[in-house]
Amino acid sequence: MLALRVVPKIYYFDKVKEFHDEFKIGKDDLLVTNEWIYKPYIEPLGIETNIVFQEKYGAGEPTDEMIDGIANEAKRYDYKRIIALGGGTIVDICKVLALDVPEKSIDLFTGAKPPQKRKTLVVIPTTCGTGSEVTNVAIAELKSLHVKKGIAVEETYADAAVLIPETMNSLPYKVFITSSVDALIHAVESYLSPKASPFTEQYSIHAIKLIMNGYKHVVEKGENERNAHMKDFVLASNYAGIAFGNAGCAAVHALSYSIGGAFHVPHGEANYQFFTEVLKLYVRKNPTGKIASLTRIFAEIIGADPAGDVYGELEAFLNKLIAKKPLREYGMTKEQIDEFTKSTVENQQRLLVNNYVFLEDGELREIFSNLY
């Protein structure tokens, strides 16, 4: 079987200026970013280029309406290359913008319009979580369908993925936590995936260790300590992206899209609500399989007894960084337990096939019910 594939070329620079010196941003480019990122990092360089600020078209997770709005503005410019400088929302939007975008981008997500790549795509992530600079996955909330869906095809790979830790300096603490916990979950789900290989496993394990050791410093010394370890978090996010780009994510992500779409919960935060509950179910169903190795890794890092409630202790540790809340606090009702179970089964099979063990519909419902 294919053991490892990394499609984009990967570049690393300490500073944005070093990136510009090599890539020469100019009039043939379309820069999609946020104004609060543009002001400190791009404006001082005096670059003449075409710019679209994502926040003009909405806040939060990407939607088909955001994509349509930016695509319409982009038609005003003549450009050959798209530079995505931002978090997961901007990265996912630009993966779609690099395609031949129809009048309604929802047609790309539903399969009504086949994807055809039209522009060169350079991705510079400014959060340490999605890892999507090296994957072909683009997720959007499809407003009219009230669901989050993904597109994952050859055409949505970036041509170049660029890591620049400097762009993380102004990252708000909550965004840092919700994005980096997403990277941790990417690493864990790809490690347990039946599609994992010895190569992806090494990326997964190294990402887990970098993130968890960084978290230990943050817990011990305070939130500002993250800056001293930001390079590790940036690299871990990328490693986890490489791993899940090859081996896939699974039930945690599949379940999280329900509350993410319905209640606009940030992606990493939504994932975290399901994270340890899924792992506990995996242990219950097959404790002596591959998850036993994962359990030992976490036990060693947090100083837990590997024969004890490791995932309960992991949850307690992570709760010091990001609170796990009952789903009803987001607005979920009891009636939605069945609704969200049905929606997950019907819409997230591309993720559920990567589960460590097969989960019955009733077991997915049990997770929603336990977390309600």
C-alpha cells in the first residue's frame, strides 16, 4: 500500500520578510488574509498586490456564502497565484477559490460541479492547528442545507505550504488553544486510523509529544509561555496534517460537525467536546489493540497509571486549557440527539470509515447522549 504522500512543497521561514524575499508577492497575486494580519506583517513590506480581507464576508468558520462573496470580489482582479495568509477559514476558502468556482460554490461540495484547478495556491497558516496547508480537505458550512461538508480531491491541494512562526505572535490565547487541540486530535485520530502506516505513525506520535509537552509548560507557567514553544506547535500542526492527510480523521471530527454547524462552535473546541468520550469507547471495545500504545504514550506524558483511567486524567489535564462543556450549554436539545446521530451517519461516512473500531449507530447516539 501507499505508505506516505506529501503533495505540497513545504517551506519554512522564521519571518514573513524572508518568505517575501523568496516568493516575491506582487501584482500577479491575490492575497486573501485578515486586516489584523495584514497590518503588522505585510503592510510594512510595501508590497503592491491584490488583497481581499476575509472578514468583510463574515466571521467564524467558512461557509459557502463567504466563498461566493470572495469569489465575486476576486473577479475584479487579474492574477495567477492565490496566497492564503490566515487561519483554517481562509485556508479552506482559498482551496476552493483556486478551482473554477461556479456561481454557487455549494455545487462543488455536493458534486454537482466537478473540480478543476485554475490558480496556483500558496498556503501560509497563522494558527497552529488545522494542518490543512498539507491536506486536500476543505470544509464549509452549506447554509441552505444546514450542514458542514467537506471536499477532498487532488485539485484542492496547495502547491506550496509555508510555515512562519512569526505569524503566530499575535494569536489570541483561545484561538491558540482551540487550534492546537485540533492538531492534537488530528494526530491521535490518524495514529489510530486503519489507514495509518509506519511513516504516518511517526508523524502522529511526534506531533502528540510536541503538543502535550508544550501544554505542560503552559499549564505550569501560564498562557504567555506558549510563545517560547511556538515553533514546536507550528511543526506539530504540520506533522499532524501530514499524518491525517494520509491516514484520515475519524469519529471525533465526524461527530463534531453537528454542533459546529448548528451552534457555530469553533472547530477545535467542537472536536474537544467529543475527544476523550470517543477514546473511552474505543478502549471499551478493543483495549488490547493499537489504542494500548496510545494510552501508554499519554500516560507517560501526564504521569498517569497506564492501567488506570488515562483518558479521564487526560481530560482533566486538557480542561486546564480548554473547558469541556455539556452539549446542552451550546443550545443542543434532547430531541437533537437522534437528529445529530442520523446526520452524522448520513453525511460523515468519509470520516467514520477511519474509526479505530467500527461504531454502531447506537454507539454514536450513546456518545451524544453521554455528552448532553
